[in-house]
Amino acid sequence: MGDWDFLHEMRDRGFSQEAITGAMACGYAPWEGEGIAKQERKAKWEELKSQRDSGEISPAEFKKRKTELFK
């Protein structure tokens, strides 16, 4: 199965041409987006903790960014 076969699967599942075009732009299917977003949030969380632990940001700034990250 090729890298872009998910586009055909999207058409078969009844997705609109607009949704398929969006998937072409980002390179993944809509049902994969949640997992990718979760991975990105985890990476941001690890970076935020690292900044806190190294003293790059204050505890108040850490709390503010943490709140924004997990909205």
C-alpha cells in the first residue's frame, strides 16, 4: 500500500473533496490526527518541563503555559 492510499480510502469513506484536499496538504488522514496531536502535545509538555527544571522559565510562567497547553 502506497503512502497516499489513505486518500482513496477517504473517498471510499465518503469524505468531501475539501477534506481530501486538506489531508493532502498535511499528509495524514483525519482519523490519524488525534494521535498526532497527542504526540505533539506530549513533546511540548516535555519541553515545558525541561524549561522549568533548567530555570529558563519561572514557576508562574510554567503554570501559565501548562494551563494553555492542556485547555
